Amino acid sequence: MIMNLPTTFQGPSYAGHIVTALQLFVTATTFKTETNPETRARYSKFSQANGKVPSATWPSRFAMMVIYTPALLTSLVFLLAPSVIKESALRLPRSSLATAFCAIHFAKRCLEVLFLHSYSGRTDRATPSSIGVYYALTVVLVAFANVNGVGKELGGRSDLQRIVGSTIFAIGLLGNFYHHYLLAKLRSSNAKSKYVAPKGGLFEYVACPHYLFELVGWLGIAIVSHHLNVYLVVASMSSYLGGRSVAQNEFNRKTFDERDWPRSRKNIVPFLF
């Protein structure tokens, strides 16, 4: 039996077309934006591009919470509100597996920020605020893409797609956490050095395996959703994190010598890119 094509937003308005067009625009432009030192998102080690210090800043840990907390809260609203608010006029989508995965993903990220990662310095307020809004809107999109909830049938393949999607999401979640743990372990054991070449896991092959596994997790969410616009979320995330990985690899090559960071090491996909 041939798998049905992913669904799209339905209805008489052009809202779905506008959302799709915006996603295509973001996918087409974000890679170049993130590889350009002048335009890339200014947080983490890139918070001070070209030595420019923003005038309005937050402590980096707080800034990272600003990035992830709105999406977590939005996920929880879409998970819990339908069982509490029975007013049909609100037209809230039913709780879905994809929305639950979003909640798990962003809860994990918040917990890592609070208890795993070490931070120093400050980050401008505009960047984490805009990313936080983007992630929250992404959760809204996923929730409405799964408007029929957990029980939605996908051309007779719903059970299989949920199993495959859930497995891929779990692989992405665990792989992302493992490589975040390796980064945190390196930083805690080398407190005297600001930057240490990552080692272990897929860091032996690429600069950003944690990005790769984050994309694997989003692919799992897209498979569970079986919706074109959620696949476009994966595409836009791939563009963004792909560009970010190029910037990270360039930074590593400038910071570490050939012994610690071979120049042949790829950006995000082992042996390929």
C-alpha cells in the first residue's frame, strides 16, 4: 500500500498559503544568514559579532530560557487546555502526539539550560526574544497541523507512522542530550580554558552532532504529524542549523590547531556536509 502524501492546511482563506510561503522564504534565506558573520543570530559564542557589544543584554542563561520557555508553555497550553476548556468557539486543536513531543523537546532544553550547561557573559535581548517567538509559533503550527489529535487516521498507516516517528524522535532526543552532555563535561573539566575542542561521539566526525540529532527529532515530529507544513519546519530548521554548523566549524578551525580539530572534519552530517 502506497503511503498517502502529507496533508496541508485546508479552508477557504489564504492563511495556509501565506504560512507555507513564509516557511519557504525562511528555508531559502536562513542558511546564508547564519553563515554570514554580520547577520547570524547573536547568541552563545557569537553574541558579540565583530567585537560589537549590544547595549541591552541579559545574562546568557536567562537569555537561553527566553528562547525555550515560551515554546514549552505554548506546548503545555495546547496539551492541557482542550481537556479543561470545553468552549467550542475557541476552536482549540485536540491534544496530539506531535504537540506532546514538542513539550518534551522544549522541557528537555529548559532543563539542560538550568542544570547541565555552563554559561558566561551576556547576550543581547533582541535575538533570544525573536527566537523564542519563532519557536512558540512553530508549536502553534504543529498543534494546528495535528488538529484532529492523537486519533487521526493517516490513510490506514497511522499506527506505523506513529511508531516510526516516535522512534526517530526518541533517537534524536537521546542523541542530542548525549552530545550536549559531552559538551558540558568538557567545559566543566576545563574551567581554565574558555574553549575546548569537543571530543567523543560524533564530534569525531562533525562540528555539530547535537544539531544533527535535533533535526532527527524534528523529523520524528513531522512523520507523526504527516503534514506538509511540519516537514517545512524540518526544512527551515535544517537551513538554520546547517548554516549555524558552518559558522561553528569555521570558529573551531580558527581556534584549534590541526591536531585538536582536523580541517577535514565536516559541519553537521558525517562524511557529507
